[in-house]
Amino acid sequence: MTPIDPQDFFHDPLESLERLLSQFDNQGVIIGGIAVSLLGQARFTEDLDAMVLLSIDEIPHFLEVAKSEGIEPRIAQADDFARRNRVLLLRHTASQTDIDISLGILPFEQEMVARSQVYEIDQALKIHLPTPEDLIIMKAIAHRPKDLLDIQGIIGNHPHLDRARIQDWVTQFAELLERPELWEDIAGWLQ
């Protein structure tokens, strides 16, 4: 794995991905290691992750537009896989950078896109990111050890977080998933 440097290694695939999302009314955000490194603490990542509000019926058109941006499926029957799993497994062909695009539908995901912020990498590249609060919520739900470390880094960089928003959404997901630890494990960090 290589440390991310959005201005170098990921510049071209990020630019292609952001152009793709713009063709769908910017109904998506960059998430994962890139978002964490820009909003929290720099960390290692090998790929790009995004979430886009996209219906299953729009997948073929999305793949067609992605191809025009140099982004192609990295598995056979990517559209069938996306219909079953709500994730598109793609690759920026020029850089060979893997891109995972989650297909959003939940009210939280809709709010995350509506609340997204534009982050300027350089004069030529501006990307849509979730707010720090929304990235924390996503990381709390994923709840892997690296996600918990990511949450600590984001909290450290953003002392004026909307803690009530984070608690509200994380506790809703914790109840729905019957996993109280989603909130319990991070609650102390947000006091």
C-alpha cells in the first residue's frame, strides 16, 4: 500500500471520478481513505471510494458515462453484481486505480449528499466530500478497527462537530442493526 497524496497519485482518477459524478447532478461524494485523509489524518489507501444516489435502473447508463471518463468495470457482469450488492466495482484504466462506488438510497445517504462540501485539491480539481460528521457516521456503522482510528483522526481535526447529529444517526443505525456498540464505542470520544 502507498500513502495517499491526492495531488499526485490519485489526481487523474479523482478528476475522472468527479467528472463522472458531475454528470449525475453531483449526487455523490468521495468517501473512504481519501475523505479520511483530507478531513482527518492522512492514512494509507490503494483505491478510491464513492457513494452516489443512483437507482438500479440507472446502472447501465452510469457505466456508459463512466466509460467515457476512462472508468470501466473491473469484473464481468458488473451491472448484475451492483444490482445484487449495491456497489459498482470499477477501475480507472489509465492509472489502474480501483474505484468502488456504493449505490446510496437511505435517507441518511440522501442527507449526506445534500450536506456535502466541495474540497479544493488544487485549482484544477475540486471534489465533493461528506461533512466530517457524516463521515464519522459512516465510519461508525462500518466499525472496523481502521474505521475507529479514522473517527479519532476526524474528531481531532474538527473540535466543533455537530455531536447531536452524529449521536442521532449512529444510535438509529445501532438500534436497527441491533449493535449498540456502534454508538457505545465512540460516545466517549465525542464528549
